[in-house]
Amino acid sequence: MISDNLNNKSGHQQSLSSVFQWMPTCALIIDSNGMILEVNQQAIRFFKAATKEDFIFDKQNIRNMFIDSQRTMDMIKTISRNTDLISREILLRRFDKTISSVDMTAGALPDNPGLILIQFTESHAQSQAVLDQLSQAYKREAQRLRPYLNKPGKNLLDEIILNDMLEEILANKFIRPAKPEVVSEERLDLLTNMFPGFSNMELLLCGYLSLKMTIDDISNLTGKTPNSLRVSFHRILKKTTFANGKEFIRKLESLKHVQK
């Protein structure tokens, strides 16, 4: 491993290894094939691993941690071709199977362009928490109106709650500005061409499903309840000609990556 090699070299390099291990951000070093060579203490905690060996011997390749593995390889190729830093929002799967949306910055090491340093910070954690609390409070207050509504009013209330209209409105404002970029633009463009009648939120849900994410995965990421996501999925399904949900999901999961 890199840190072992550094410990056998100069004091300056040993200091560099120490700095890497205690960087305030989660950091990994990979090679040009995506193989994980080194992780720091913050990454071990963030990904809920026991030791760095979990990364080296369990995950082995960064592709096994990214939800969209093809984007991972495209990123590595881009970094290998130039020295520019790459910053984007991506989805990562932790060791406890939960999915996290993170802001990633990556670039080749100046002294060794065959090695790539990747840093992660969790995306909009406080904003997401506030949004979830606001959404749940809104639903509780709205449900208190039910005894005072006639049948059309109750139906409208159900539509508002099940469609998560508040969350959809907030999703188009400043709280989640980068969320659509979690699913690549190429994938969203392909879905738009396939289903031109879908809304942006419907396309984004299809994008998550095309990455073989479960309803629970999407719920953990977006803050939407599993039931509301299932209702949205069935509403989307009715807009298609597919015989059933399984057939539709198989079509989504079969989408091929499109290069720019």
C-alpha cells in the first residue's frame, strides 16, 4: 500500500503520508484502472467500514462503490488525459448498503499522474435535514384537515400528500440545485428522448431506477417515503405502453451509457 511505501522513504514523504491520513475530508487514492490503493481515516468513518482493508480487499475497485460505474470510468479517463481537477456530485454506496450523495473533487497526483486523489464531502446535509423535517411537518398538518373536508377535498388532499408536491416544489429551488446531476445528463437525455411526456421529476426517478437502485435506496437519498415513490412509479407506468412494472424496470435497467 502507498502508506507502507512512504514509511520506508524520507521524512518528508512520511509527513506527506501523515497529512493524507488525517485530511479533514474523506480521501482515497486509486490507480488509472480504478483500483483502490489507499484510504484515510475520514473515509473509513464516512463509509462505515471497520478498517482500510475493507476497501482494499472487499470493494477493491472504486467502480464497486459508485452507483453509476460507467461515469466512474469516464471520470478516470478524463483525469488521465489532463491535469484539471474534476468536481461533480455523485452517488456512493456505503458498506452498510446506504446510499449517499456526495460532492467529489478528483485529480491526478502531480508527481505521479498514474495515481488519482479523490476527495468527498456530503452534499447539502443540513439542507436535506431541514427539508425532511419541513416535509413531514407539512404532511402532519395537512392530514389534520381531513375531518373537515368533503369527498372532493379529501381526494385533493390525498393527491397533494401522495404526490409530495411540497418536496417537488422545493426540489426545483435552491435546496437541491445539483440533484439532477447525480444521474448523468447523457442518461437523462436518453430518457427524455424515450419518454418525452415525462416531467423532470419523473425522468429523474426513472434515472435512479435505471441505475438499479431500489425504492428504499431512492427514499434514503431523496427523503421521499417509499410509498410516495411507489405511487409516483405507478403514475409513470400508466403513461407508458408496458404491460407491467417489471417489464418497465427491465427496460430502464437495460439502458446503455451514452458518451458525450
